Amino acid sequence: MAFYSGLDTKLYSDAAPSDVDSVNIDNSYMEGASIQAEREQLKTKLLKLCASYDRGFGASPKSRKEVEEIINQLGDMNPTPMDAARGIDGESTSDMEDVPLKGAWRMIWTTALDVLNLAASPVASPGAIYQVIDPPIATNIIDFIPRFQSLLPTGFPSSLVRAEVKTRASLRRNNSNRVGLNFEAVKLYPVEVLGMKSDGVPPFNVNLPKIKIEDLPGVDPNNAPGFFDVVYLDGDMLIIKQNAPGGYFVSIKVDNYDP
């Protein structure tokens, strides 16, 4: 009887979860919930800074440092530390819905000088800025608003010009969070002039030579110019760092990019 009793006890103990297992599961859940809560707090703080300093265009050295500290903290808690670039080339996945970067992203902060310098123009000021990713194409969109428009009454007919820079995205094999970019075309066109739609005005187009820089002789394909690294990515926020001329971009996911 003692033999069977001991066997039954062993079988029962092997089949049923122990108190230790339950504690480990609870601890893992609590730890995950705590990290998620911290992420959301940091994102909220980041959004407030982005709004307060005009997406970086009006940032002070102190505010830039604050934002960079938050970016570094979010980077350490990135829920997509690997394979953020999955499917970006339009070929490496059979399910195009399983592409983490796919969608329209509106910029809410940048430290990139090539973008910040746009605000120095005496003719037009930058409006909404997007990165629209539809693999394998990634299109950078910048809306420009005439400077004089800000001096006019709000009811005055508005004008807007849109610039689009088309790039072809590719994978970089040594870094699953790196996206290579090859520039293909630039388009500039008026969306509206003094409140009137400009659909009939032909756009100004420039097609660039389609050269894959990473395939050129003597170029390291993994570190060829023209790429960005994904620092942070979740369902509604994207933070990237471009290689040259450098700088961070913080963007939020939006449903559309209509002017």
C-alpha cells in the first residue's frame, strides 16, 4: 500500500503545477505589466515634450537632452528588439500584413538637421511630415505652407504644396532592425492655391538613377549609406535613427496622410 500511495503522490505532483510555478507566472505577469506601464508613462512624457517644442523645430538644448534621454529609455524597453524590418523589401514574407513597419507614420519630433533646416526658409514653413511605408516603397512626405499665410485671418483661403521623396527599402542582413533606402524619385506639386484644389496642375517630377548603393564595388552592403535603424517600435509609435546626416525621428501611426 505504501508503494502505490507514493506512486500516486509522485504522479499527482508531476501533473499539477506547483505553488512555485504559480508564483513564477504571477511574477512574470507583474513584471511585464510594470514594463508596459513604464513605457506608456515615458511615451506620454515624450508626447508632451514634442507638442511643447514644435516637433523639435523650437527645441532648446535642454529639451533636446530630455527627449534623447526618454528615447534611450524607450530603446532599452523596445518591444521589437529584433525583426522590425521584417518584410520591408516586399519579398521576404508571404504575408504582407505581417510587416511591422507598414503604414503611415506622422513625425512628431526630430533632431535631424536636414529636416530642422526646412524651418529656416523665408518662403514656406514645414507642415505635416510623414513616412508612408508600403513595402518595398517608403515615401517621405512634407507639406509646405506659405509663410505669409500665418499672418492672415484664419478664414482666409489657404495654400499648400506637398513634396514626396520616393525610396525603395531593403533589408540589411547583419541587422534585423535596419532598413536600407535607395532614393528613386522626387515629386513636388500644389495641393491647393488660395483655397482652390490644384488637381489640374501637373506635378514637378525628377526620377533619380536606380542604383543600389550596397551593390557597388568596394561598398560594405551592411553599412552602405542610406539606412535607418529602428530604435523603438510598437503598435502606435516608431522611433528611428538615420545614419547620415544623423538624427532621431519620433513618429506616431495615423490612419491617413491626406493634406
